[in-house]
Amino acid sequence: MCGISGIVSKQDLSKSDIERLDASVATLKKRGPDSSGTYTHNNVGLGHTRLAILDTSNAASQPFFSEDQNYVLVFNGEIYNFMDLRRDLEKEGLVFKTHSDTEVLLAQYIRDKEKCLEKFMGFFAFAVLDKRDNSVFIARDRFGIKPLYIYQDEKQILFASELKAIMAFDIKKNINHTVLFQYLQFNYIPGKQCIFKDASKLEPGHYAVIKNNEITTASYYKIPYDRSEKCSLTYPQAQKKLMELLEKSVERRMISDVPLGAFLSGGTDSSIITALASRQTKRLNTFSIGYQDEPMFDETSYAEEVAKKFDTEHTVFKLTNKDLLDVVFEVLDYTDEPFADSSSLAVYILSRETRKKVTVALSGDGADELFSGYSKHKAEFLMRNPTAANAMITNLDWLWKKLPQSRNSAVANNIRQFEKFATASKLTTKNRYWKWASLMNERTAESMLKEEVDYDLYQKEKAILLAPFTKNGDFNEVLMTDMNMVLEGDMLTKVDRMSMANSLEVRVPFLDHELVNFAFSLPEEFKICSTHRKRILQDTFRDILPERLYKRPKHGFEVPLKSWFSSDLKNLIDNDLLSRKFIEEQGIFNPDKIDELKFKLNSSNPQESTGNIWGLIVFQYWWKKWIN
């Protein structure tokens, strides 16, 4: 895994541009600690930091040049089928000087230009300079596993793996308040938008060409989903196909010239990956984290049972709440765009400890979005298939509103979910999804901001995110929206940032595009029913995994933010980031509404205020570090 950075100036690069390119590359050191390099040509500069995975020799270092020196590549990612592509290219007479996927990628691009993207199986963000016409081609993988930011103003076009690498250049840091409005609702930034007005993300499955000071983008992939096409497979046939595709996907992701392992949480997704990966190597390294101070959330016994069954070299990291607290500021310091999924803290520690033994880890990410694994999926299914219990919950909405709601106790959390369900029952399908996905409603988020929200722009962006929904659509449209919004904006962002902060490459077998295409050819009843979520995934591997995994209650771990806010992080709220003085001087938020939220946090009915406060702390810390 690596980091890339680039500048296309509207005039020849100046000395300060080249210095800033060097500084930009330096910000990506953790993404690629093994080596780094830059290259400049006329008005174009490319930078790269390398985490050596395949062909660790210097011959595969980047920027990487074609034999005739006309093409220059910087590349972040892995092409898993590069050996197959290499053999085909060798049949055409090409001679390779390295054993890397980097060289194959560049050769395939030279041969096929943008059509090469259709042949690549892997995850990537890369840029190719064509010195003959001074154009730059950039591309991002199908699902956005690897990030790629773009910035454009009247002087330059910039691109990089992380926003901090763009901020190393001379740019305008104007806050996009429409995006901030969305961030307050979700605690992450969905879609292609960026916190800066002049910046965005290259969308998953897209490429762009920078030429003559202009940038044009195009799509090369979208998940093929056609509701009118009925699945021709029986349920047993679909199970067999799923097994075959996932086995192939895991096998592809085992290629590595450095030590490789797998995350093993004790849930079915990571256990499936572990089971299949253990077939490909003598003794697989697996890694779990447990929660010493929160035994209800500790699933390490399930992970250990899986590890024993598949004879893995298993390591358990038992975390205390203090361990999580100790990395809060490390995570905040690495965060270069507001992102407030608090589970990042645990992923950061897991990545840090895993990196001590391996350089590559497999994960089970993507399964929930493909096969309906979230609680909101169960809620949406119940909404579409009403029962007497549904009606009772909905009719008692007046009661739920009066009772205490919180994520910090089982009873209060149930009441919170009942109230959310009752409120959502009155909404359209699209707005209901928005409700399931958000932590703060639109009205409250709007009241938090001093600057008026541009609702026309907001509604346009919201419509893009909810585009998969059609009139009388089926459940796969919910999952498609998750793939486009939650997976890329939250889950993959979290894993990429926290793993890269520790120089660890994480590979995601569930996001093999052949597997994803197949998953969206399946009818909803194969995925979710009245008794099961991820039905076909669980049934397919039932005879392989320990039976106990299917009989346990599922508990989502909650980082103990509430207790920290009244102790170790209290000063941040009262005297620093959320103090009335700081809020007034900053001029972004409404101080009265911030005070109301702080009051709610300490009331008997905190509702979602814990997550809302964390989202504000993350933004304020980011603003103070990167903007102020």
C-alpha cells in the first residue's frame, strides 16, 4: 500500500511548487514508510510513498517509468490478477524487468488506456503522466476502497490519497457549509463531496483526464442491478456459487511478498474469511481485540474458537477503556477531514498491534452492505412486512418520546430504537432511509449552524445519494444505497485511515467485483427474511463454522464516550473546543444550540447527544489543527 500526490499547474512548476510537492509526499509517510520519490515535468509533478508488498526490491519503486520514459506512474493499491495480465502481455512480446503489479498496471494502461480498468481486479488509486501530450490520467477502484481527493482552483489541479497532502500546497481552505450540514447528521461526509468548497473525491468506479488545464471525469463501472431480471438460480445453487466466488476472492488476496494475516472478530463475516484463508497457507496469523472493561461486548471467546478450529496463529489484544482513551488524540491528529465514527479508536489499536506481526491483513468488511447485516436492515424489513408488534411500537410513539433514550443502557437504547422506528413509519422510503442512517435530524443540524443552509444544493446532493431508490423498489435498493453511501463514506474510510496510520494494508475479499455483481443478482429473500439477516451468507458456511457462532446474541460495541465526557474529556467540552467563548470567536456554530446539546448530554434523556458531541469535538479539533 502506498500514498500518491500530484500537481498540474496552469504554468510551469515554480520552485515553491516543487517544495510543496516534497512536503505533500512527506505527509503521506505513514501510508508508505519504505521509500518515497517525486518527479516533475513541465507543469506536472507526481509524488509517491511506498509500502512494499509485491516485489520489495528497488526496481519496483515509484514514480515508475515506462521503457521509453514517455509514461510515469504513481500507484496506491494492489492488482490481484496482475500475473494473468502479465502472461497475456508477454504473449504480445512485452518483456518485464520486475515482478511487481506496478509494472503490469502501467503496461496495461499503455496498451488499453481507460479500458484497462475493466481488466483490473483489485483496489487502487493511481495517476499516469503521458509526457507526449502532457496529460494526466487518474482513476479509483470500483468501490472506493482506496481514497483519491481532487482540488481545483484558478492556479492548479491537485490530487492525493489524503486531504493533508493537498493542504501541503497553497490552497483555499473555504468550508463547504452544505457538507458540514451533512456531516452533523451522519458524523461522516457521504458521497463525493469534501469539507472544502474547491475539493471533492473522485467517485468510486470513475476516472478523470487532466489536460490543457481542464479535468473531465467519466464512469467505468457501476454495480449491475436490474430489478426486472429474475435470478435463475435456486437457493442451493446460489449458495454453491457464493462459496466458489468467495473462495476465489480470498485466494486472489493471499498474494504477498510480506507477512499476511486476518482480522478475526468472532462474527460470521471475519470467521468466513479466516476459514477460507486458512486453506491457502500453512498457519494463518489472526488477530482479535477484546474489551476487558466491557465484558458484554467481548467476543474474543468466539474468535478463539474459530482460531482453534482452523489452527491459526491467534493473537488477542485485550483493551481497557484507558487503552481507547490513550489513542484519542493520536486518531484526532491523523484525521485530516472531519470523521467521527468512534469505532475508529478500536480499529486504530487493532491495526497498530496487527502491524507488529504482519504487513497485510484480510477483513470481513462489505458483507453487511451486500447481504443485509445491520439493525437498520431488520427495521426496514419489518417496515415493509408489518406485524402486530410493529403496529404497537408505532402507535406508542407518544410514549417513547416521553421516556429516556440513550445508547448507554439496554432499556434506554431499546426505547431509542422504538422511537426511531415509530417516527420512520410516517416517512417516505427515501426519507426513512435517511432517518435510519443519521444521528441528528435536519432541523437540529440546521439550527446548529450560523450560516444559512443552501437547501437547493443540499437537496440535489441528497437526491444523488438516494438515487438507487425507485417507486415500489425492492430491498436491494436499500443495500445499493448502503454501498454508495455508508460503505464508501464511513466503513471503508475508517479502515483505510486507521490502517494506513499504522502502515498496514487491509484487503477486503467481500468487495471482489465479481462477488458484488453476483450478490446484486440475488433476490432480497435470499438475503433477509423475518428470522435472519445475511441469510444466504450464514447458510452457505453453516457446516464450516462453529455452531456456537449462530447461537449468540450480537452486541455492537459502544466506545465509552459518555463517561469520558464527564471525566477525561470534560475540559475539551467546557473550556476548549465547545466552550462558549471558542464557539463565539470561531463563528461557525450557534452557541445557544451548542449549550442546549451539552445540557442534553448530562440530562436523564441524552438521546443521540453523545454521538453528536463527539462529532462536534472531532470537527473542532480538526478546525483548530488544520484551519485556524
